[in-house]
Amino acid sequence: MEGGFGSDFGSDFGSGGGGGGKLDPGLIMEQVKVQIAVANAQELLQRMTDKCFRKCIGKPGGTLDNLEQKCIAMCMDRYMDAWNTVSRAYNSRLQRERANM
């Protein structure tokens, strides 16, 4: 994956810690969560783009014809629907497992 989401990622950790150079664990966890969410979104977009391009674009050119545009739109909609369904099922299962602990 390309590193477009955090050339200053490491430098942010030292800035919010307060006096004496101590790091705030809560702040660090929030920053990590944000970075994970960004990385997941980038990966989703990259996978969706790759799959839909391979499926819909026969001969790459300077523009997309009407059929290619419709195919890309439908493919991305289906991909997002499937991803959302899997995400909901996964989160539901995690919640059930946490409740049973």
C-alpha cells in the first residue's frame, strides 16, 4: 500500500503528551484508530478500483463510453453493498463473542 496517509504520523505522537515528554496513551490510541481507518478505506478503494476496472474496461483509452460508465457504477455499488454486508456480519459476530466472554 502506498504511504500517502502519514508522513507526519510519528511526529504527532510527541506533540499531545503534555509536560515532560510523556505520551498520552488515550491520544495515541485515537491516532492509531484513525490511521487504521484511513488505511482500511484506502485498501477498500484500491481493491474496488482494481476489480471493477478489470471487469468493465476492455480497451483503456482517453474516455469511458456509456457502457463502461454504467458498468463501473454498478460494479462499485455491488462491491460496496457486499463490503457493508460482510462488515455488519463481522461486527455482529465480534459483539456476540465479546458478550460471551
